[in-house]
Amino acid sequence: MKAHDGLYIDGAWRPAGNQDVIEVVNPADEQVIARVPAAGAPDVDTAVRAARAALPAWAATPPAERAARLTALRDILAARKDEIAETVTAELGSPLAFSQAVHAALPIAVAGSYAELAAGLSLEEKVGNSTVLREPVGVVGAITPWNYPLHQIVAKVAPALAAGCTIVLKPAEDTPLTAQLFAEAVHEAGVPAGVFNLVTGLGPVAGQALAEHPGVDLVSFTGSTAVGRRIGALAGAAVKRVALELGGKSANVVLPSADLAKAVNVGVANVMSNSGQTCSAWTRMLIHRDRYDEAVTLAAAAAAKCGDRIGPVVSAKQRDRVRGYIEKGIAEGARLVAGGLEPPREKGYFVSPTVFADVTPDMTVAQEEIFGPVLTLLRYDDEEDALRIANGTVYGLGGAVWAGDESEAVAFARRMDTGQVDINGGRFNPLAPFGGYKQSGVGRELGEHGLAEYLQTKSLQF
């Protein structure tokens, strides 16, 4: 795979200040496909200084001109969509069809949405005897995950650009090639030097240096809750703003009136999509006890059909983590009805699509985020019991409700402690706010709410 041997800082590819490298491994065959620089704290400092120097001019750039750069960026990403899909497949392991339909297509749509929002951005309003101004937050430190590598980059960088912020991006070390491709697109789109900067590196080194840098005004992070706590603490010490999109353990509540077969089949597909590496995946399926056995049979059959359609997890470390949770589920008494510990292939970081039945709410597999192709099925007695189970984790990111009557599903969804709920299989909306309750994070991404994270207000009284 194509890879740069430098960092993208102040509008050019520059050598890192050290010789450390990150090896990029294809998780499907375990082969090293590229090497990229592992930036150190001095590299991060150089990138932040470039972003600070570029901030005044970019913040003063009219929103219509920012929109034009974002439109150009969208068009370039669209022209390179096949290359994007192939790159994601190589470094993440996603099947090519899924990479084309989701990993390439979704970021293009999101970039386009922010081009439109930037074009219509209003920067002031009258409130009584005051004029309220909307101004960019400043320099953004964006730290992104590997599971949706380009989407998560665009979901942070595009609104930051639209708002007039400058950015230093530290992508996940497992998927840096997609980030390099994005940097090429930003450069081609004519974004001024220093407005966007890319430093590839390790989280404890480059990520920490970015989060605690005094020249960064806002840290936007997507990843685990544990790392989110650390970043929140680092940012809090300097009283800087944070946007944290963290873990999830989303409930998929199938009410008795629902079309059970449809709800179960769609629910299994949701969990197994992207090899289970989706923070908002509906990993807990809640079924009324009268229909529980039927649901277990349906779920096991659906999971068995997924085996040849999902890719590996991203790394050996992630494979071992997921297998550890499967072992824990068996040890705690959950009943394995599909998948398990046996690897489906000899080579690559593959995990069999796994379904656990007879799961109780207190089990580890029902409480902790596994981040792999593992579904748990839980019984409930009535709606109040279902609500207690659905809300009974520290997370609150996504969820789903199924019912024969839409109003019944909506009434239940309104009582769920989570940031997003899909009703009867509702489609993902890239314009709707995405983010969590409780330990699933603070702040929102996508659409107008995502743009607001990168703006601050000032009032002038007359």
C-alpha cells in the first residue's frame, strides 16, 4: 500500500523528528503492508504551532469560502472512493463491499453536509439589546479511532473547518493510511497551509501530547471510555473543552407486538456488521420470555449465515480481547448457541459470529463493551423490566425498539437513557446528532449539533 514517510504539517509532508515507525498490518493475512512515522511530542508541538499560526486567517475567512473548500474536499473524496475502500479493506480488514458502501460513501455524504451547513452559517444574531456572535473555538486536537477510520476523521475535521477552526489530527495507529489519503485530499482541495495537520503516532505518546498541549483549545476524541476519562482529565487540568464519543452497550428491545423474525434478523446483522466493531451496535437483544426460545433459534441461524460475510477484527490484540470475553461468558454460565472460541480461519484475526443465550443482566458480557461479533440475548417479563435492563449499564450511546405499532415503540424509546434510538429498523441519518448519555461521552457529532461543538459565543451589549 502507498504510504508517506513523513507527517503532514503546515501544508507539506515533513520528516518526523525521530526514526520511530508504526507497522501497518493487514488483519486478514497478518502481513505488514506499510510503515508510517510514529510522531513524538516535538512533532505534535510543531503541528500545533502551525495550526495556531494559521488560525487568525482561517477564522476570518468567510463561511462561503470555507464551504467551497469543503465542497472541493467532498468531490475529491468521491473521485477517490475506490481507493478509499481498498485502503480501508487493507488496513482494517473490512470486506470490500462494506468498505465501498459505508467506509467510503458515508464520509463523502458527511463532508457534503458540512459544505452545505457552512454555506448557510449565520455568525451573529440579535437578542434584546445584545448582538450574539458565533466564533470558532480555536485549535482542535482530533484523536480518531480505527473502526470507522475515514468517517470519524470527517465527522471531526469537516465541522471544525466549517466553523473556522484549525486542526491537528492524530489518527489511530492501526489505520493511518486512510488518514494519509485524507490529508492528500485536503491539500488538493486548497485548504490553506497550517489549517489541517496530520501526525501519525501512538496514543500514549502523540495522543497524550496533543490532549495536554496548551496550544489546543478543544480535544475531540472517539474511542474507549477508559481512554476518554484520561483525555478528559488532561483537558480538564487546562480547563479546555472536550467532545468525547465513547463506548456503548446498546439495547435492542423487541416488544411482544413486534415482527420477531425481522427484529432478530436485523438485530443480528447490526451486531455483526463491521465485525462487531461499532460503538453503537445493538449488542444486547431483549426478548419477552414468552417468545425467547423462538428468538434464540432465529438468532443462532442468522449468525451462522454471517460467517462468510464478515471480515477479521483489526488486530491480534483485539482478537484476543474478544476471545477473552467469550471465555468469560461461558465461565459465567451463558449458553453458547452460535460461534465460540474456535477460529473460523487459520490465518488472520477472525472471530466467529457468536451468540449467547440465557444471559442475565449482571453478567460481564451484558455489561461491558466487547467490540467484536458477539450478541447477548436477555429475557424480560414486562415493559418495566425491559426498561430496567435496557437502562442498566453505565453506557447510553445507541439502541433500538421494535413494536407492531410505531407509537408504542416511540413511547418506550422516550424512556431509554441513550443518545440515539432506531425505531423498527430506522436508517442511520448522517444529519442527526450522534453522541451518548452517561459514560458514553459528552457532546454530539454530525449535522448542526456537531458543528455547534466547534463554535463559541460572545455577546455585545448596546
